[in-house]
Amino acid sequence: MKSNSNNPLHIDSIISKRGDIDLTNATNSIINYITSGGDLHILETGKELTIYNIGGNAIGFDDILYPHDNIGDGTNAAVPQSIEIEVLDALGGDNADSTLKIYTAYVQGRNKGQGEFDANGRQIADVSLMADNIYINSANAKTSSVSTLKNASGFTPTNNTYTDTNLGLVGDTIYQAEGINAYGDGKAIMLDVKGVSKEFVDENSTTANRTNYNVQTSVAQEPMFANPDNQIVDHDYRTKNTVISVNNNSSTNRGAVFNSIYADDAYIDTNGTDLSVKDGYIKDYAEFSNIDKKITVDNNYRRRLRDADTQLYTAKTGSFALGLDNTIDMKTTAPIVGNDFYKLANDYQSEGNFVNRSRKDTKNLNDNVDRYKALDKQNYKEELKRTSMRFDTTKDAELKSNVKIYDLSTTGASIKNIDGLKVGDETKVRIAFDDLDVTLKSKVVSINGDRAGVEFVDITPDVANKILYRYMQKQNTTKISKK
């Protein structure tokens, strides 16, 4: 379809009760109502696509010829088994910036909600979305007071209601936006959310002149934070803004799984309990919220967000997985830089939990104190194994100390040996940056030329946490090494 004017193409209703819908449109479009009993695919090569209702109950009457086929409600309603939508702005040139807005959508899930799987046993997405900006929030979506690069005053969803003109027959009806909802019983709804792909544009538009793309390259991961579900081998594409509410108006809380979500900024919420991410790449900021927990990803500022149950930092580690459910526990492969102590993160077991990693390191240090007491320090030659990530500090001009520090971790440091220190000696090391200024009691555990390896004896979890957080964020100016 193509409009002959600069105005958007208005489509009132497209319905396929039993079959699939495959719609291609070359201009900006507004669709009032669209649904199918099979798969629904919309390819919009224009700049903007707005859909008010997919598979909802905007049309709630029985078909005259087939009364058992209620179009918009009931057991035999025509609700898509899958939804796949791309909005490309293929002719946008250097300024291409496509937008997909959906106010209400219902989806059964592939294979009547039981899911379909590829040859490798991986579940195929029930909802696949591609655009530069994606807005599918419900009217009761959560707001955010956190100031970010793109939202200095915080974030408040705006697509809250829409008006159905009812073809001018019975007057207008105002509906509240409901976001994406599961219809009927089945497995968790699987979603893929990505930015516009150059390869996809080239394949689907022979006249395309689009030149700008929001590329997400693969990130080499530290083994400690590696995500086994990372799907980006070379590169893929991020959205700029993604706002999605899932199962906020669904009577069956089947849960939602983001097989992939690549975005600069994202706000994802559900009124249900089960929300998970298999492969997430966030450039700047994101919030993931279920009915009682909020997880933030903040990659732009060195700050602690007090209203977040758990705060992640993923700028260096790239792909991350995340899982929320109805327990007090949250699971993730990402580095955790802040955590509500009244709720669990990774069962307090994972190396990815910075807060509890610091506790573990502190316990190791306290155990080491007992070992030191039992040894003759003049004869002690054993070097304790380093268990923490070590950060190169030689180019950190903001770090202040009473001695030159070559590298630093949560458990110790490599310092210049200016006082003739020997293995087993005690010394003190000052660490000062930002609002941190502490002097740590330390034990010498190794000597290598003019360098002394020291282990901190009395470091506290909050100090260890600040060290980790600072140097993880300085990924462009510090080198991480492991011993």
C-alpha cells in the first residue's frame, strides 16, 4: 500500500479470522484495528507506524455467518499466534529515525501458545519488533524519577489512551492502552527487540537511501560475567528508545522472556511476576520492573540509585541475562554494583554480585589474618592467590595515595616498595578518589624488585564496592588483568 499524499495512510480494520496477514506499506500509516487467527506480519518502509489495537476486543461482535467465530473476544477469538513488525524509514537518508507505536496488542504465541523451536532447540520469538524507536506501554506503566542523558527530568509514558471513531457510526470510544498481553494459556511470551538492520533494509527496499544505523558490536566478555546466551557474533543493531509493557492487562500471567533486547535506553515493565532477558545490550540506561522489583542498568553515571532493588553496570561486559520472578531473588550474569540488602541477588553466590563478592573477599582477608598470626613473618614466603579482578591504576590521575599504586583490587594492591618492606611486614595504604578517602591496614605478601604486593586486612564491603564500581566504569582508560 502507498498513500498519494504526505498525509499518513489511515486503515480502519484488517481482519483474517483463520489465516495469516502479511502487509507491506510504503508510507506512514495509522491502523485502527488489525488481527488474524494465524501469523501477523507488517513491513513498513515509511518513517512511522501507529497501531491502536492488535487482536484486542475493539470489535466484540460475533460473525453473522459463523457465530462461533467471535472476532474480538471469547474462546474462539481471532488473536495472532505471532506478531512481526518492522518500521524502516528506508528513505530517511542521513536523518532516518523510524518509530513504531502500539497501544494495545494481544498474542497467543506460536503453536497456539506452546511455542515453536528452531533446529537447535531455541524457541522462536512470538513477537519480533524492529524500529529505531518502539513505544508499547500500557496506561498504568511505571514512571521513573531517574535523570538520564535522554530524560533529564525522568521518564513518564505518554501513549496512554487512543480514540476509536467507530467509522463515525456510533460516536467515538476512548480506550486505555494495554501494552502487549498474552492471550489464553501457554508458555511465556517470547520477544525479540532490535534496531533497524542495514542488511534487512537492503533486502526489502530497492529504493532505500538510508545511511545511518545504530550499530551494536559484539563485546569481548570477562569470563566472570560471560552470558552463554549472547547472540551477537559480529554486530547487530540497537533501538534508540524502547518502552514496552508486557502482561499488564492479561488474566493469564504466562510471563515474558526477551530473547533479545538491544537498545540505547529501555523501560520494560510487567504487572506480573515473571520477566526475564536472555540477551540484553544496553548502551545508556534501562529499567526492568515486575510487580515488586526494579532492576536498573546505568552505564553513563557513577552514582548509586537508591530506588533500585538491584543496579547493574554492563558497559564493559556487554551482553547480560536477567531473571525476575515472584521470589525475593533476582538472577543476572551482569556486574551488580548496588543491591537492596532485603532482597537477594544471585542467591548471594554469583561472582557477578559485587556487593557479596566484597563480603566474600573480606571474609578471605579475615581468614588470612589468622594465617599471618600463625606464621613467622621472617620465614613466610607463600604468596596468597589473588581472587579479585585487578585494575591498572598507573594512568589514574584522580587516585591519591601515600605511595605509588601500580594496580588495585578489592583485596589488595601492587605498590612501590620505598621502605624496604619484606614479606609479612605490615604497612598502610591510602586510597582516595571521589568521596572515598581511607587508609587501609595491609600485609606484604610478595616482593618483586621495587614492587610489593600487599593484601588489605581491614577493607570493608562498601569500600570494596566503590573500588569495583569506579574501575569498571573506567573501561576506556584502565586495563583489566587477571592473575
